[in-house]
Amino acid sequence: MTLTARGTHGYGSPLSVRSLLTRASPLALSLLLACAKAGLQPAPKLDWLHYPAWMAAYADQDQLLVVNIDQDLAFSDGWVTGFDRGSDTPGTGVVLGGADVPNVAGKIMVLDPATAGACSGAFGQFQPPLALVAGRTESALYQIPLPLPTTPGQKVASNRIGLDPFSAAEPYGLAYTCGADLVPRAWVGFQAGAGDVGYVSQVDLRANPITGADVVEVNVGIGTPRSFAYDAAHDRLYFTGKEYLLRGALRWIDVGQGCKTFDGGVQDESQGGCHVDVGWDLGAVLRGAEPNEIQLSSDVSPCTAGGYTGDCRRAYISVRIYDADLAHLSGTRPSSDIGGMLWVVELPEGGLGRPDPQVVQMLDVGVTAGDVHVIPRAGQRDLVAVTVLDDGLLWLYDDESGTMVKVIGSNAVGLPPLGHKPTAIVSKDLGNGVVRLFVSSFEDHFVTAVDVPVADPSAAQVATGTDGNGNVVPLRWKGNTP
């Protein structure tokens, strides 16, 4: 999910700091952070929520991990706050410990033995379970040992892997792959590059991060990667990104034996190594379409589009829409969106060992389509949840029926039950036919639970509990933010 910065090259930035995180932002932001830290800002309050942007779950201990963005530079660092995901206590919930990360951090993901897969035994000093966090303002990848402490405010020490890419800054998106060579790799996309060139760092997680991880900088050509999704069956890492005016592509890296470092520390594909494909242009299907977040279907199912037979995996892509005519006249991407969509795309294998994406559905969702989250269902196609930032919505799409079955927006008195700027989504199967979604509100500093009956997703609603006065209130995690 991208918190939009209203400029051509600043995607991924929180709204309030969009003027900071532009093409020239790394130096400017570093100076601001240096001044802020010199001013002796207080240490992060690990039991607070402060512009919660990204989330992940450590299922074994039922812990919800929330990345707080210190976008107003009120603290010396940013931080990760932990909550007991099994708590049904409205208000503060059960707050756990946390960890420091940079003031402005990127996405977070959890690697436990299940998600690490066959590569689980190949990790270096820092082994699963652990969380990975992209450090946007420090060009680093952070490793946080899990579980988080159960004592509120107690801190766990994180490990920093310096990325230091050539002519790139602001690490943001994250992915993990475990291919046939059984090498565990983390992948980090950058939101700023040299000119229009984009970069991805490949981090070999077998290395001892204290003495220096094996990091390869991969030049992915024009564009800045936003979101990743890994297809293990084909050892293919998909990524979305803004490439250049009037073109927005779904692209992929054929991982194989991994990307290789040659002259200058940046992969040159002509000398061997992973293949970075030019991809598939959404802008050729709909002018002004930019792919934002991507998730793959939980399983394959019979192909339905493009005349293909056999089984296909699907991609669910949140798509931002801008005025392409205005862009053509002005020569630059307009500062605002005019719409947003959820695209359902099948990924059949075409010729030459590459997929041939086929559009199945294009559904309007509202302005600034955000995070995408897949809810698997046995024997049926997935449910898909999508946040919409500017319009403050949460949509539920049923891929079995091919329809939107629920939208949660303003309540009867006009208040948004999920808060303003709903951003990231994490889920938990409650085991009773209900999946609970956790949705963060970037502007209102809380996380709200939404219960989705899998058999009847149209009955989804904000979960509730009873406060100390016996009042029925939304089930929220607020930390101690005023």
C-alpha cells in the first residue's frame, strides 16, 4: 500500500510530509532528522500509536506488529508497537513491547518457520521468527527478533543491514523468496533512484549480518518499485511500479540462481543472473492506470480469460487512476487522482517462459486505492479486501461471484468507523467461520477490527466490545496516543 505523495516522483510518502519526500528528499530529510535529533526529541513511546502505516502478524504468538511513522519528527526515532491480537478489550487492548526503527520506515513483514519454508534452516545468525522492516530514511533493512516482549514498552534490539545502493534512496517495499536453490532472500524496493531508474536490493539472509550481509543492487530499469508478490511455483517475483508518463507496469524478476554482482556492484543481466522482465503495461489497457499494491491468489483455479486452458493463478491489484489527457497536455503526472480500481488479472503461462496477463475484472473502488489483502477459502476463489485512502473505505470483493459484496464507509452520523486514511490490512482466522481484519487509520492513530463471515461476507461489520461503563464500542487498538 502506498500513502500517496501528491507528486510525480514521491509515491509512498505520508500525505503530511509529501513536500519533504520528493526527488531531492534524501539530503533534505537527512538534514531535518539531524536537526530534530540534535534537539533532543524524546525517545519513542513503544506503547503509543503514532501515524500507524504498515502492519504484520506473528501468528504463533498472536501478535500484531504496527509500524509507526514519526512523520512530524516528534521523537528521536520511529518504532514498532506490538499488540496482543487475541485481545477483545476495546480501547487500549493489550499492549506489548516493541522495537526502534527509523523515523520514517517502510513496510514490515514477518518470517516465521512456516513462511520461511524450505529455506528455514539456511538463515544466518538472525533466524526465523523475525520481522523485517525497510528503513526509508536510513537506507537499511532492519531485522527484529520475535516474539516481541509481553511487557508494555519493553524494547527488543533490532539489527541493521546497510543497503547503501548506488544512486537510490528510500527503501520501502519488501518481499521474501525461497527458490529451488534453497537460498533465503529478502528483496527491498526503493522509492527514489537516479533520474527515472529504479533499484531493488537483494539481501542474502544466509550471511552473518554483523559482519556484513551479501547485498546485490539490481537495476530494474525505468520506474520505482512499490509492491511485491512472489509466485513460488514459477520462482517469479512480481512487482508494481510507476515507470513513466502514461505507462504503469506489472513487472517481474525471474529469480533462478539469484541476481549477481558484476562491475560496479550492480547486476548486469548480460553477464548472467536473474532476469528482470519489461512486464505488462496497465496503461495500455486503460490510460492513466497505475498499479499500486499487489497480492496473488491463494491457489490456482481454471483459467477463464484469453482463451487459455488449464489452471491460472490470479493477481489482485489496486490501481490508481489519474487524468491521462491532462498528463499529456502538461507533460507531467497530475497532482491528484480521479479514481481508483481493483483489477483481477489472470497469469497464464504464455510463450517464451513468461506470463501473459489477462484482465478478468476492473472494479471501481474510489480515490486512492490502497492496500490489498487476500482471504483464502477452501474450495472457492478468494475474498479480497481493499482499502481506499482518500474516500475512507474498505471494500470486500468475492472472486467466486466476481462482485463487490460489502463496503464499509461512513456510519449513520457521517463518521468513518475505520478512521481517516484507512491504510494497511492484516487478518486472523477466528476458527468459527469468521475472519477478523485489522485495519489501521493513518490519520486517527488507531487500528480497528472488522469481522467477516466467510460464508456470507456481505454481513461483514466492525467488531464491537463493551467498555468499562458497559457501552458497546468499536473494537480498537489505540495504544496511549492522546
